[in-house]
Amino acid sequence: MKSLIACLFLFSFFMKDMHSVFAIGEKNIPQLAWEVGFHRDKNRKPEEWYPSAVPGAVQLDYAKAKNWGPYWYADNWKDYGWMEDVYWSYRVVFNKPEAITGQKIEFFSKGIDYEFDIYMNGNHLFYQEGMFTPVKIDLTEKLRDINELVITIYPAPKAHNKARDRTQANRSAKPAVSYGWDWHPRLIPAGIWDETGLRIVSRSGLENMDIDYRLDDELTTAYVTMDIAGPEITGLLYEISVKNQSGDEIISESGKISDTNELIHFEIPDISLWWPWDQGEPYLYDVDLKLKKNDETVETVHRRVGFRKVKLVMNPGTWQVDGFPKSRSNPPMTMEINGRQIFCRGTNWVNPEIFPGVISRQTYDTLTDLALKANFNLLRIWGGAIVNKDPFFELCDEKGILVWQDFPLACNPYEGTPEYLAVLEQEATSIIHRLKRYPSLVMWCGGNELYNNWSGMTDQSLALRLLNSLTYRLDPDRPFIPTSPVMGVGHGNYVFRDMATGKEVFQWMPQAHNTAYTEFGMPGPSSVEVLKSFIPAGQLFPPKPGTAWETHHAYKAWVGNTWLCEDMLENYFGRSGDLETLVGRGQLVQGQGYKVIYEEARRQKPYCSMALNWCFNEPWPTAANNSIVMWPARPKPALDAVSESCRPVLASGRVSKFSWRKGEEFTVDLFLLNDSPGNIPAGVMSVKIIGDGEVELLRWDFPEVPANQNLQGPTARVKMPDWEGEIFELLLEVDNNPQMNSVYTLLYLPDPAGEKSSVPVLND
Amino acid sequence: MKSLIACLFLFSFFMKDMHSVFAIGEKNIPQLAWEVGFHRDKNRKPEEWYPSAVPGAVQLDYAKAKNWGPYWYADNWKDYGWMEDVYWSYRVVFNKPEAITGQKIEFFSKGIDYEFDIYMNGNHLFYQEGMFTPVKIDLTEKLRDINELVITIYPAPKAHNKARDRTQANRSAKPAVSYGWDWHPRLIPAGIWDETGLRIVSRSGLENMDIDYRLDDELTTAYVTMDIAGPEITGLLYEISVKNQSGDEIISESGKISDTNELIHFEIPDISLWWPWDQGEPYLYDVDLKLKKNDETVETVHRRVGFRKVKLVMNPGTWQVDGFPKSRSNPPMTMEINGRQIFCRGTNWVNPEIFPGVISRQTYDTLTDLALKANFNLLRIWGGAIVNKDPFFELCDEKGILVWQDFPLACNPYEGTPEYLAVLEQEATSIIHRLKRYPSLVMWCGGNELYNNWSGMTDQSLALRLLNSLTYRLDPDRPFIPTSPVMGVGHGNYVFRDMATGKEVFQWMPQAHNTAYTEFGMPGPSSVEVLKSFIPAGQLFPPKPGTAWETHHAYKAWVGNTWLCEDMLENYFGRSGDLETLVGRGQLVQGQGYKVIYEEARRQKPYCSMALNWCFNEPWPTAANNSIVMWPARPKPALDAVSESCRPVLASGRVSKFSWRKGEEFTVDLFLLNDSPGNIPAGVMSVKIIGDGEVELLRWDFPEVPANQNLQGPTARVKMPDWEGEIFELLLEVDNNPQMNSVYTLLYLPDPAGEKSSVPVLND
């Protein structure tokens, strides 16, 4: 397949899929060099043109041309503000390929951000609003000896100019995050953001290929339907080959196409199912379609297919609604894969870059590896962000990571104007068509927090009724929820200690009773070397508002003094004398806080079925953030803590508060958490606390724990000893099974009358 | 228009709408006489044929032929059980009309229940599953001199034979109620249930006419689009006339049709809006379309159109969600008509007859008049029942009664099988197309109690996602909710005193905090003369289980000893010595209980926006039921009580319990309830209790109360006097405004040590 690809354009790209193009020799193709420039009048040309990297962003091209410093350093991003309100034009000049006679040449793009016109040799060819709908234009009849293709990008869409915030994204399908968020600067990307160029169109006329299947009740046989469509495919011969993961060809079908829309049916017995990594193997089959005219191959298409069945089912315990007047039960939030109800441990994925055009397969590969390292089996792709490019889904398919995909709506009252609904329908249809093939994709969601007062949408909002309708029509076998949270699901808290009630995560989380925790955050600072990379040296310590600390979200980002939470840290530990100490304390609190939530959510299984922290990564360097991965892909220490708490099988302890004093009764409720498809064998767990001495509290002889079930054990108690030191550890050890051991770090306050007496010791 | 109608068939029917037929003189038409018979083998003919009333029901024809007693007397209904499992065939023999040459003759039906084949002269013409999709078959080419048309109805659809209950209706679009309910016997109707016959098809070729409109923001101008479609209408001339309610022609448009799908636009300035009766005038316009070929009129269509804007908006106070983890806000349940948020006082409408074929315009007229008498402004058409015939909606349009229409799903786990989804899509599409023209219709609902454990459907159920999709696609401007209750909305209680907690309606209702109460019931016995009409004399008193009392729902109908609730009545009043006393007490409790709920729901405005009791009417004579109208259309005393509590404007008092003793402190919280678009003028309310004496508690000088708002006043208190008698009255009188006066009947227990000491006196 790859040998058939023609690289007609400046950058290389992979055609792993539809619309293969046939080589016409590089000798025929002039090197294509994109240029870009801005103009304030739509109908004027740029006064200056700069070299452009495609895909990329107009901002990056301009900054490079002007030798600007990195946009992520200090407050450099503020220099980009004017760019959102001008037109940007790309142009490329190319010679007519010599061998073009009798073949078609097509301009294509997988994504242009956001509203644009396309001109060829001065003639208007195409207009589109929407960055998720691919573009294909047959240029053949318009080619001259020398050709100029121009793409003019409109100013960033804005519903109003009353405030420079996310509400401006309220009538567009452009991700809202770049309009400014509590962890994202105001910097609105524009430009060609995915594979784009010229190509020779296949001579087969194939326009679409879908592979659908249904499984029998035993999930052992797949009944496959290949839907092949194109106005000129009638009469071609087809050859279909299906290979298993070992490369053995298990299906070989051939025949003649008798219609412009041919349905080819075959069945695959004894299938290996696709599973998320913690439940089985993410088994993929290779399906190859070859179309032939006489003996000549005129088209090949390759797909990877995974067979699995996904449902969203009721959480045990949620059907019951007591008393009268009686309302409805909460909606289902338990992911059932291949008939097995599983617990989803995961995270909210945000844009890994401010400029999506620079996101590569490598970006996705590194970040999804970190997700595996965190023991996550599900990624929620948050609706304020872009819909990822194909390599992301290919990697999730291969690595066995479940994906929940929001549509690009977040925290706004998207209004049901005919214009917005038309764009949303176009964009959502494109997104569904592109992604429905991926077995890792297990859920659609209308968008983020739309049924809350800061968004103002309701069940009657036409945009969400449209998305429900489209997913029902185009992809009915995949669950859809209108937004997150739905009723019964919780978002937040986003701090270790609640601002309003003073309750620590150790208290508020065990008191919560939700079917799923689909957002919760623990802020932590970035590591020292990262801070030094973007905060000018003179601003580094002590951190202060009004510096790069603030514009990188350490201060005044969300409620209270987030995200650095200096006050709280000082309250627990006293003043930090240097940057390293401050960062160390902040990162400790972040990790320990996340451990509490993930493990408590898992203890609440099966009533609770999901725990996804806010957030996984970040699109630029923050000074402090709820993320556990620093931009571009460096884990915070919290990732290791989360990884421990998200092991499929572990010993777990519930503690009632963070800081403990000499003489207090320390208690820990013991659990064995099992999200795995295998039993935990019977054994012995020992419980110790370790400060400057070690005390064993208990040894628990526990029975076998069945697959995908937890077991609650005894509560261990001890009077806190008289120790030196600021912290101590709770250690749970399983004899002969050290990979289940868990350790928790807690604060030790030896002297209630001493200098730390102002530290609040909260009781549950 | 009416003069153009040909009555080709046995019964008369009104063609107020599409597909007018042109007279060909009765001389050409033989009298048509339908016959019906049953057969156990689908391919055999009935052994006997009986005369049939069309529309009607096969059961009624058979019973009449066999001289059976009424199906509603005693246990006679049990004799009909076998009829659900056999085939029934209708036949009609008719001569070819003489003047048919050059014209088309069509068989049509507005409804055949439920699955059927149609044959003509032995040839199979048509098959359909579904009673809500009209049938049209062109017979012209198939006519012989003498013709036999046969309609074969299949046995009642049953998902299984494990239990003879509503779960058998789980895979069909047939209303579930006839499979048995706590107020409906197991009696499954079958047959032709709406207008059906032969007709000469108009020569215009007109196939569809839709009238759509949008209103400007000020709701003063209607921009009307008439969508006229038919394969042969191109070239015809059209004349459109719009008349206001005074008969003045305000619009006159004409032109030539240039397409098979012609859109004709015009605007109507200074419109009078359609309002529910308590908020304004239900103003209707008459729209007439005339199609002409040269000078000859070939088609006329008449429509009544009401202009109004409807939205379902958030209830004030429901956006706020406290604390973390934070879930979503409750869904909106406030009806906004023409920009005004109104409180809906109404009821759940069930089938007025077991056999829908006998429901006439007169049935609807009488019952909707009773709804007006009850001061209801909204009827919820419950999903266990049929979708009413057109005259129902025409009457609601005219009388200004809002209609909430459930789709025919209720209390079942309707499964998303492809077969069921196909039937549901066909039926729902037909229902939406038929009803969307009626301004009185203000809401679609997926069905009854589907998101509760006794139904087992969830937000992921494909049937409900389909209904959302269809209503979005075909009728996006009308609200849709997936089921009732949605979150925040309450169903129940259905008894005066809760079985589990012992709380009276006086306690549980003020403690409830719902956005809408869309079902709540108070059981009461039918009146004595009604009971005597269907309960054999020997079983009348005392009522006992195992008699017609039980099969008519007085015993073991729902939980506890419902619906007669004899135990509770005895508990309050002591044993009743005769039928009249028992019925009087039961009816008193029913009426007073309903008063508490309706008025308390109204006091909770604006957080609460709706109060609909369960239920309005009933399809046969019950011995006791939550209904306030006895079959066929006789009001219970509770209707008068409800009518008092549903006056748009009234004085209202909240009392904490039903029975009071000498010396206790009686308290009443005073309110003025105003659901009207006018202010209540300032005035004085006096508060009295009246037993064998009269005590004035308070006079309240109240200020003006704004339109559609309530006002809470003081709490009046008094020590209960030493009276004789079993009951006393609380009287609220408004000086010079007696139409606002309210009276409540309560129990008086003079002697705490006496024989009634076992009566529980509950405190709130």
C-alpha cells in the first residue's frame, strides 16, 4: 500500500486509509512551498509573505519569521492577541504535473482552522466553516501551467465582543479552550492543522468504505458487512483479505462489484475480542481491500478492525428510588465491554499543544504511554479541546485504551440558531464518520458541563438534541451521553481542601456518593526545572501574583488562590524557604490527594464505576495545575502516585485526615481493590505506620477475592507514637505479593502546643 | 368544502382536512355493510360472519351478535379473553361505482388495530403493523363489477407468553394498558378504530400540505410558509385565504404552482396569539387553500391555525447545585407560552373507553368540558393509552387546553430490537405528522415511567433515542422529554396516607420539593348509582374482595388495600354502616386530599411549575379509582374540590393534618395563589373555622399581588374549641371578592379518651 502513495507535497504524510493515490514520480512534481501572511481587508493580499510549515499555525509561522521568542515563555503569548482579528492567507504556487493527462489531481485537507475560502488562480473554489470537516476539491479542469492556490482564513469566530473570554466561542464549533481558561492562555490558533496537500486521485472511483459488524450473543462470531461505494466502481473486481494478529490470512473473499453501493458480507468465526489492556488483549485484525480492473490493481485500502461490544449499563444500586413523590433513577454510567462490567480508571485529556497543527503521532505515542504508565484504561477527550487526529485513535486501538469523546462544546450556552446548528451538524457528522471505525472509542458525549448554570444549556437545547440524533442515526451501537456530568455523576472538587467547608479530600471524598467521578483535581506545581524554563529568573522565588507565575496559572486561576495554593501549603507545612521545598510540598499534596480520590472511588464500586481526574496533560507550561503531566510530556510525581492507586489490584487503606498528632487514635479501613479479570488469591496483609520508628497495627488474613470485585477488611487502629519528623508513612504489605503493596504519606505533628498549633486538624 | 365530500361508506365521517373527495352521487355507491368473524388459522375464513360497526371493535361486534351483556358489568369482561389469540377478518362487498371511469377510488383508514393484511378479491394488497399509521391504497385498477375487500387482523401482539400482563406489550407500539392495569381489566381491543372506508381521490394530485410559521421576537408578525406537495400539482393555480376569528379575510394570495413541492411564503402582521384559556384567548385563524385547473376547483383544503411559541425553560431555583462533587442541574419543566412562564394545572388523561373505536367527537367534547370545569389548563395524554383522534386536538385548540402527548410506551423495558424500532419509527413519524399542526399540543414525551426500575429503560435505550431524534428532526420547535418523571419531577403518592411512613398528604406534600408533580393520586369510590350499575345487588354491601368490587379495582389493585382504602376510612371515621356512608367518606377524603396537593404544588411556585393528578377519567366503571371523572363522563365530587383548588386566583391555606382534637392548637399558613395574567387587588382575607360554632382566627390586610405570582401571608392560630360533630370547615373569605373564597373540610375529634382514641393524630 505504502509503495502506491504519491507524495506530491512539501511535507510527508501517511495514507493508511482511504483515497490512496498513485505514484506519478517525483520528477513530475515541483517542490511545493507554502507561504502565509496576514491582511486586515478580506479582499486584499498580505503585504508580506512568510514561509509556512503545513500543518502548523499562522501564529507560529509569523513568530518564526519575526524571530520572536517562544510563545510559552513568560508573557510572550500576549503579543499574539491581534492575530485573532485579521485574515490570514496561505498560498502555494506549483507547476502542472507533466503526467497529469487522463488523471485527476485533487486538493485535500484533513483540517483547516476555522473558517476559510479557497481560491485557485484567482477564482473562488470553496468556502467552509469548520475545522473538523475534511476538504476535497478536484482541481484537474482548473490547472494551468503555473498555478496559485490560496487559502484565506477568517478572523477567529466571536459571538460577541463584550468580553474576551470563552463565551465568544458560543456560536461556533471551534474548541472553546483557546479563548482562555484557568490553565490555558488566551491564544486562538488558526491555520492548516492536519494533513493537507495535493494528490492524484485513485482511478477506481471509490469514495467510501465502511466496515460494520455484529457479534452473535456468545461474542464468538463476527458478521461483517463491507459497504463499498463510488459512482464508477460497478464492474470492478474486489479482493478482501482478513489477517489475524499473527499475520495468518483467515478470510479471503473475492467477486465482482455489481452496484455503485456494494454490500459484501462474510463471517469470521472464533474471533479474538478487542479488550482494554487491563481486561484482556486489544486484539486487532488487518482487513485489506483490493479493487482491480482486469488484472490491474486500481485501489487498495487497509483497515485495522477490533471486534468488541460496548454498552453503558446501570450502576448496581442506582435503580432504587425511595419514597414518594418518586423521581427517575440516575442514568447508567457503568461501562460494559464484551458483556463484562468494568471500572474505568482514567483522566481528562486536553490539547497537548496550544497549536494543534504541531501535534504529531509521536506526541500521541509518548502521552498514551504515560497514560499506560498511570494504569489508566480510559481517556476522556474533553469538549473544550480539539478532536484528536487519527494517529491518536490508532494508538489507543493498539494499546487497549478506551476513549470517551466529547463533541467540541464546553461551558457555554451554545444557542440553537439555524447557522450554528448547521455547522455543528456538519462538523459532528464528519467527526462521527471519521472515528466510528475505532474500537477504542466507546462513548460519545455532547460536551462539557453543559447542564450547569455556568453553561446554561438544558435538555431542551437543540444543539444537544441534534448530537443525540446524529449519534443515534450514524452510530447507534455506541453509547451517547449529552454532557458530563449527567445526574448522579460528580465533577470536582479541584482542591485538596474545600474552600467553603474546610473539608479535606480525606473527608469530602468518602462522603460523596456518585455513580462516577468524571472530573476531580488536585493542583500541584510544575517541577523546578520546568518552572525555570519559562519564568524569568528574577520572578522565580518567592512566587508572586502579577508575574509569570500568575499568567501561567499559579494565582487567580480558579476560585480562591489556585493553583499554587500557597496558603494551604503554608498552613500544613509552615513557610517554604526555597523553591525546591515549596514545589516538593505542593507535589506531595497533589499526589496524596489524588491517591485518596482514585482509591475511594474504587472502594465505592460497583455503585461507582469511573474515576477520571482533571486533568492529564496541558498545552503549555503551567506554573501550577491539576495536570499530572507537564507540557509537553513530562510526568509530575503525582503520576507515580496515581499509577500506584490505579493498579488493577492493590491493597488500599482509607484514612480520615491528612495530619496526625502524638497520642491521637489513628485508624485505617482496609480494602483489597480488584479491577482485574482474575481472582486475588487468599493471603495476609500487614499494616504498619513508619515514622522514625515502625509500628505494626494488624495482620489481616484475607480470603480469595473474585475477579473485578473488592473486599473490605477490618479497621486497624493505633495510638500515634511520639516521633520526630514532619511526615510518616502508612504501609500496607501483602505477604508474597509485593506488587499489591501500598504506601501513603501523611503529616506528623508531634507537638500540639508548639509552633504548628495553628494547623487545623480536621475530623471527619 | 363539506359539500364536496363523498360518503361512499356505511358510516359518516368528516373530512375537515386533506384528501378531500369529490361527490360522485350516492346513486353510484352501493350501501357498504361491513361484516366480521374470527378464525384460528390465518389462511382460513371465518366460519361465521357478524355485522360490524366501523369504526368499532371486533369484540363489540361479536358480543352484539351473541347478545352478550355489557362487557363492563360484573366479571363479564373475563369472557373476552380468548378473542386476543385468534385472527379476525372484516369483509365488505361492493359494486364498482358507475361513474368511476377516469377517476381513482381509494381505500383509506385512519387506524386499524394492530397488525393486519388487506386483500381485494382474494389478492394480498397490503400489510402493516401499527395502529397509528394511516392506510391509503389505490384500488382503481383492481376493481371488478363486484368486489370483496377483506382486512385480516392478527392476534394481539405478545412479546412472550410467560405472564398475562403488560410486559407482553414490550415489543409493540400497541398501548400497553389493555394488557391489564390497576384500573383497567385485561381486555385487548382489536379492529378498525378510526375513520375508514372508500373514497374518490381528488384529481389535483395533492399529497401533502404543511403550514409552518415563525414569529418575530415581539410575537406580532407570523412568517408563514405553506408547503404544498404532489407529483402532479405543477401548473395548477392556487388561491390562499386566511380569515381571522371574526371571519374577515386578512390574507389573500394566489399564483401558479411551479414545482411538485411548492413553498408559498406570506406574512401576517398584528397577529392575535393563541393562548391557553386562563392566560388569554385561544385565537385561531382559518386558512383555506384552493387548487384550480383552469377555472375548475380541483381541491380545497381547510386548516385552523393558532400562532404561539412554546418552550420548556428552567424552573427558578433549579440551576443552583451546591458543593462538590457537583452534578448537573435538574432539567427544565416550566412551560413558557408566548414568552410567559405559566403554572400548569392539569391531569393525566387515559383512554375514555376500553375500545377506542367507539370514542367520538362527543366523547371528547364532554370530557374536555369537564377538564375546563376543573380549571385545568393542561392534559397529559398518558403513554399507556392511545394517541387520541383528531377531534380531541381540534377541541383542545378551540377551548385553549394545552396538551402533553406521550408516545405509546409505558412501564415496560421496550427493547431496541430492529423490528420494534422500525415499527416505533413508523408509528411515531405518523403521530408527529398528524399532530404537529395543533397549537394546543405543547410537548412530546417518550412515555410513562420508563427510567424507573419497574420499566428498566435508561438514557441509552434506543427506542427513546429514536423518539428524541424523530421529534428533533420533524418538530424541533416543540419540547420533548424522554419520559415522565424526569429528574426532579415527582410521581405519586397515590394514597391519602402513605403505607410505609404513615404520613398523610398534609405532611408528605409540603415536605416534597419537586419541579413538577406530573402524577399524584387520591383514590375515591365511584358514586352509589354507578356502583349499582355494574356490581350485582348481592355484592353491593358490604364490599368484599373476590367480588366485582375486586375486579373493578376496589381491592388488591395497587399496593396495600387500594383503591377503596376501607381500612384507612374506618381508621379515620369508624365503620361505615351503609354503602352511602362509605362512599361519602371515601369521596370526601379524595376531594380534600386532592385540594392539599394542588394547592401545595401551587404554593411551591416558581420552583414547582406543574401539578397533574393521576388520573382524570377512566375507560370503564371502576369501584374505586384515583380518577375524578367516572366512566363514561360523570364527575366525582372530587372534581368540584379540584376545580376550587385550580381556580387561577384563590385564597389558600396550608394545614398540617386532617384530624383535630379539642384543645389542640390549630394553625393555617395563608396564601394568595395567582396563576392569572392579572393582578389581585389589595384586600382583606378573613379566616374562620366553623363546626357547631364559628371562630374567626384572623383578618389579613394583603397588598396587591402581581400577575402570575403568589403571596404568602401570616399563619393564623387558634385553640380548637369544644364542639359536637365529626367534621369542621376552614373558611377563607376575601372581602368583596367571594370568587376567591376557599373552604376545606377537616375531621373533628372532640373526645381524646373516647371511642375514636385509636385514630392516629399525626404531626408534621
